[in-house]
Amino acid sequence: MAQAVRIGKKKYAVGLSWGPLSPDRPLRPQAIEKARQSKDTLYVIYGEVEPMVGHCEQKNGVRARMPCLAPIVAEIWPANTLLALVLDENQAIGIQITNGNIYDDAFGSPEEIRSWFDSLVGERTWDFVSSPWGPGEYHKESFFDQLADKAFSPPKLRSVNENRGMAVRVGILGLVTLLVFISVSAVLRHRREMEERLAWMSRHVIRKVIPPAQLVPLEPFVESCRKALDRIPAFSQGWDVRAVSCRPDRIRISWVREDVSAGTVRELEKDLGTPVSLTGENRARTDFPLSVPSRSVSVDRLPALSDEKKDLVSVLERYGLKYQMEAGSFLPGMESVSGSGSEFSVDLPDLPRGRFLADLGRVSGLSAQELRWSGKTRWILKGEMKHAPVAFKNRRISPSIAAPVPSGAVLPPNGKSPSSSSGKSAGSGGNGQFETLRPPEGTSVGGPVLRSEHDSLSGSKDPRDSNVPPVHFAPGH
């Protein structure tokens, strides 16, 4: 009869019935079948070459997942072992291992186990014999110490109905998962409905609910870049400037040289007074700090995105700069589109200054991002059009910005329109297809009209060809 006994700090199952299993067939079905034939509810499998099954009922403290004592003795002690051990005055155990197989696993009183031991000790020659009554040495504490050795993990009892229990647990888990999924879906659906309702109601919210927009003003940004660049030489110690990128927080300059003999990196660092980073053979990069503060603007002071595009386009048309929407976008004023922002990029023949820069700065919501020069004859001004996320009522456009000007007209700095127009009216086109600015018929390149336009853009007195690509707006706005 199976019994749970405590040895040291652990409990073990003893008194199981043992029998062989066929290694040619799956072991678990055989073990379950033998246990059920004996009307037992627990089983354990031991051995690989000659597998065996031990089975018992779930009582006397024996339960599933409890380690068994007999497999430990069979694993640690010799192949032919007869062992008897008295645990206390009422409990004793006896284990017989024959040819490495568990032959007997007994539990009872000390008198019963002594009778069991005396009946077997003379049957054959044993490799190891031990009992409190002799023969052989008997060391109870040594037996406990060997059990405490963790080199071998004893097999544990399993239930013959564990597959059914697993199916029940899987079903319960699936049901709980389904209920959690339905609950979470309901919560998310309710949250989405509340967000949609709040979005609908946000058309009537007061100003304090919407955080202000952060703008980097164009005019202070460009002037800060100009002053910083004036202090940096265009060439130094055999190095030439290849590209310049000015942002609100730093200026990055890329340097190139003909060969190593033109000048070393250390010479360039000494001349600039700042560390230089190598980016390739005969290439280097320098970063200079810059600080252009941004300012906060309440969103109700910003126009809608479509109105802001028309304000920007009006300034570009006033100075004869062509504009163009990317594929998939729309011409300003044809639709009303709201979004988080819209990027723009303006190609200019020179570093912007003068009235052109001031007029750009008066367009509400324009925020500078970068001023770039890539070694060509153009400067590129990039930025973002910050705009109101909701439609505020009673918005009006400043007459100084939205003044009607013929599309494509070139105005001198005094703002008066000449009698003749320059170029054709602007329109939309695909990527890479744009209309460039050309002088009016009968006027040579660098004539008075083009010089006035160039003076208003850069403030420079050096006339040059103003063949300027169009402005690009981000798609989808």
C-alpha cells in the first residue's frame, strides 16, 4: 500500500506496485492502461532501456507530482541491492533492486519489513545489503545524505486523468480569454466613441484647451545664420566648403580638399578653433552651435492650412517665384484640408534678405527648419506651415499679405506692379516638372526688372541669372 513518508525536508512516495513496459510501444499509454487495470489513479515511469511503471492510489498523503523513492535507490545504489530502513518506531521501508530493475517497493511496520528482509536476504548474492538487523553495515544518516544529492532528479507521480484535466483547463482558459477579449473590445470601442465625440465637440472648445504652437521665426533665423556664417571662412588651409546646413540649434559645414598635401585635419582645426570630424577620404565636417529661440503662438491666431498656403503663394507670386504642388496635392483655395502641418521648401538664387525675407516673416504660421547651401548657386529654405487644428470663426487674412497680385508678376521693392508680366501663371504639375522664371520678351538677362527682383530677394547688387526652380509643398495638404 502506497504511503507518503518524510525523509529530511522532502516527502517521497513509497509502497508502489511496479511492472515492466514494452520499449517498442509508446510508454505513457501502456503505463496508464496498467494503472487503470489495477484501479489506481497515479503512475510513474522509470528507465529507458528497460522501462518500468509504478502505480498506486491517491491516498495516505500520496498525490500527483510527488517524487518516488524507489527510482532514486535504483539510480544510485548497485544493480543488485536489498535495502531496509527504519524511519521511526512505526514506519519502515524496504526496496529490492534486481539487475537494475525495481522488483519490490515495500512499506510497513518495522516487524513487517524485518520479516520481508529476512525472507529475501538468503535467496541470492547481493551487491549491496543493508538493514538495522544485519548483515552489512547500516548507516541511516548516510542514506539521507545520498538522497539529498541533486545529481539525479527523481521521477514524479502523474494522474491517469491528466489529459482530461488539461482539456478542461484549456477550455476554461479559452473561455476566460474570450471574455477578456470581449471586455477589452467593448472598452476600446467605448473609448473610440468618446474620442470621436470629443473631436466633434472640440470645434467649440476655448483657447486654453489647445496648446500653443512653437514657431521659429524666419527673419531672426536667417539673420542668425548669416551672422554666424560671416565669421566662418569659406576656405582654410587647403580645405574648401562643400555644403552648409543651418538649423535653429547648429550650423554644419562639410569640407573637402584636393589631396592630403593641401592641408591636414589638425591645421583645419587650428584655423577654425573647433574640433573637426572625419567623414571620408579628403572629407571632414564641422558643427558650430547656434541658438535661435522659438516663440509660442496661440492657435486661434493661426490661419487654416489652405489659407496659409494662399498667403505664402501670394508672397512668392509678388516676387516672381514660381510655385508648384507635388503630385497628389491640390492648388491653394480649392479644398479645405486640416492636418497637423505642412512642409515647404523654397529654392532661392541667393541668401534671402531684405523685403522678401520680411514679407515671408509676416506670413502667419511659417516656422523655419533649415537653410541649406549644397555648393551650387542656390540656397534652399525649408520650413513648416503651422496652422489651426480646428476652424475658428471670424478669421480674416491680413490685407498686406493677401493683396491681389497677378500670378507670376514681378514687383520691384516699392510694391508697384510693372506694366508687363513676367512668365506664365503658376499651376500644378507632377514631380520633377516645373516652370522656371524667364525674362519677359525683349528684356535681356540681368535687365532692370530682373535686377529689381534679385535685389528684393537678397539685397545684393551683383546681377545674375534668376533661373529659380519652383517651391515644393508636401503632398496630401
